[in-house]
Amino acid sequence: MSQPNRFGGTCTTCGAYVPPQQGRAVRTAAGWNVRCTPHADAAPEPRAAPAARAAEQFEDLADAEIRLVGSPEQVHALRTALRVATGVVITSESAPSPRRDADDDRSAVYLRVRVQAPQLALSAHEIAEARTEAQW
């Protein structure tokens, strides 16, 4: 059983993004799958999981570098937020260093952060959608 896809999704055959009403939603034993128009009637082929494809696409990226500047409480709160964020791993951090200005009681901490492949793939998709919408 299939019908036009009401929601956007990833084609289960080729992995391409399928906008709403641009493909087919196919009922399977595991639930509904989205397929792009060329693959709407094709039998699903084994393919790498989306996370594996994303990992391949973004595997060579270096860690990002972040400088946190603020009071000890602000720096601690931001560092904690990054630690608990899904798909973000702090790979190294510096000791707090005082600011050069003697009147500035804030400190700076440098972090190296690795953003995991699924989050990078989602960000790339969202950026591509924003660019497409901006062109209209």
C-alpha cells in the first residue's frame, strides 16, 4: 500500500530528501517509509543507515574551537550546557586564563568540540532548506 507522502523524509532506497507530496509513503511491516518518485515502486535495497552515510560525509572535519569568556559561573554554565548537548563532545579544554585588562575580572576558556555526524547532517540539511527558501 502506498500514497503520496504527507511529510518530508529521507528516501529509504537512495537516501535523498523527499519534500512533502513529492514522493510516495509506502506501508511496510516496520511502518511507513518515504520513497522518492524514481524509487516509489522499487523494492527497497539494502543501504547504509543515515547515520553511517552522515559519518562518511563528515568524517574528515577537524574539531571546532570555541572561546568562552565570562565570569567563572558563566563559563561553567556554558561548558556544562555543551557537555549535555546531544551530539556534541568536548575533546579538550584549557585552564581558565585571566583577561589582559586588569579591571576585567572575567576569564577565558578555550574548548575543542567535535560535533557528531548526525547533527552535522541535520545542520547541512537545514542550511540547504534555508538557502532554497531564501531563493523564493
